[in-house]
Amino acid sequence: MIINMSAEATEEEINHVIERVKECDYQAHVSRGTERTIIGAVGSGGRRNEIEALRAAPGVEDIIPITQPFKLVSQQVKHGRTIVDVRGVKIGDSDLIVMAGPCSVESRDQLFETARAVKAAGADMLRGGAYKPRTSPYDFQGLGIEALEWLKEASEETGLPVVTEVMSEADVEIVAKYADMLQVGARNMQNFSLLRRVATVNLPILLKRGPSATVKEWLLAAEYLLAGGNPNVVLCERGIRTFETGTRNTLDLAGLALARELSHLPVIADPSHGTGVRSLIPAMSSAAVGAGADGLMIEVHPCPERALSDGPQSLDIPGFAQLMQSLRQRARTFAGGAV
Ligand code: PEP
Ligand code: MN
């Protein structure tokens, strides 16, 4: 339920309502706007009548049900949009945030060459997989802790915060020691025990959309994180499985726009996994920006033909620099008003 306090409600009246909500075994999520405060009352619904009765409490203007099955991620419960701070990089603010780096960390040299190059080209964050979810057990599985150590070193040298995937509950503690943001990969979007575990970590989470998940299921997965106590969640559209075989996945930009409309959380796009095709990345990056994406995740490798994973969808270093330049030029064109 959403409790809209009137513009004239006093602090005492607001606190009284919050207390009553808690007494009814609901969580109270308070969002203070410039004009008025809204209180999201979220619970299993047992004492709903008592919440509804708060309509009569002083300072309450209106009580309306949260119409969506997801509650805390719904834009209904919050004034404005969430901005997620990853060691000083603000995702969801006005700037487009670019996370770039190799699909997998393969060696110290490969990582450092890529990290320095993406930093020079203007990336905001470094990505790189240490634990890789591979379709085949015979494919490269990632270098684990060694890769985490290099990611941390590369981050210290370049100043870029690191986002890296954690695949299992058992690895959460170690990955959280090295990373600035934990990635929950597409295949794990509905791994509810992993979601519950990362919800307790004091780091922001990048939640990728499952390849066959609806937008509603994706937002409900995010709800696990917020309900578990972690409000710092960024959603990532990385393509869904459709009948199309010309691309690896179908980057669902309507789904991205819908998620941004239904939720206050930032949403970024991953055109690398979203297409699987290097040449399509610049077009899909611009399209994602046009659809309202708060950021992009791009795979970059110094020599894609030698990559141990996802070479065909990785930009080389000059290709990434060119993409960054064209994104900047577009921003200038729009800012100047001439299209
Ligand atoms: C990745 O980012 O390297 C990755 C494996 O992504 P996804 O979970 O979207 O497939
Ligand atoms: Mn990849």
C-alpha cells in the first residue's frame, strides 16, 4: 500500500504513521520529496485492514494499493529515480555510464592493456569475469581469485571501479573483497538463494535479465534484493532468446524502456551479449541511449580473435575508442539542439 502524506503533514504525523505500519508487521519505506512524503507499506498482507484504517490518521491524504506484484522496485513507492553510487560513479544520474573490459580476465597483461585503454577512451568502470558461466563444462571457466587480484590492481592503477560476476553463494565473500559492484549474471537471475545472499552484502548489485525472463520476473528478482536489504541495484538488459538466429540474443530495448517506466532503478544495456555480433554494437549502443539507458556494458579485448570467451562480440581497442567518440559526438549534437 502507498500512503500519501499531505503536503502539510508534520514530522510527528509522519513518524506516527511509520510506527503504526511497523506495528502491523509491514515494512515502511519512506520517500521524502520536496513537497510531500510517501510511505510504502510492504508486507504479506495479513493486516491490510489496519493499514487501510490509517486513512483516518492525521496528515494522511490518501492510501492506494501498489498495483504491481513488485513493490519496493516500483516507481509508485518513490519520488524520482534511484542513483546508485559505485565508488563515486553515479549510475542513474544524467551522465551515461560506460562499463568496459574483457568478457574474461585471461592474463595480467591482457587485463592491464584493456583497462588502460578503456580508461583512456573514457570508460567509467572496468568489467571482467573471474568466474565464468559457460554453456559447456569444457570451455574456459575463468581464473578465479588470481583474476580478482588483477582486477583490484587494475582498478587501483586506473581509478576505475570494478564490476565482476559472482556465480555462487560460496564465492560471495571472496568476490565482495575485491569488487566494487557484484554482477548477478543472466543465468542466475532467478537463483533465489544467491539473490538473498547478495542482498546482505554492502555493495551495489548489477542484475542482468535472464535470457527467458519477462520484465515482470526481472523486476521481481530485483525485489528480492531490495526486500533483503540492498537498495543499490542496477538492472541490465542483455538480450533475450527469440526465434531470431542471426543474432545471439535479441536486445529488448522496449523491455529496457518498460523496466525504466515501471521501476525507479537505473537500467543499462549490454549490446555485446545482446547481439553477439561486433559490428552491431555501435548501432545498438546508440539505440539503447535513445531508449533511455542509464549506461552501457561493452566487452573489449586487445585481440578478439584470441579471446577465450566471447571474441566475436568483443570490440578491439580502436573500435571501443571509436564507439566512445561517436557517443560523445551524439551527446554534443543533442545538446546543441541540431539533429
Ligand atoms: C558476462 O557479462 O560476461 C556474462 C556472462 O553475461 P550474461 O550473464 O548476460 O550472459
Ligand atoms: Mn561475455
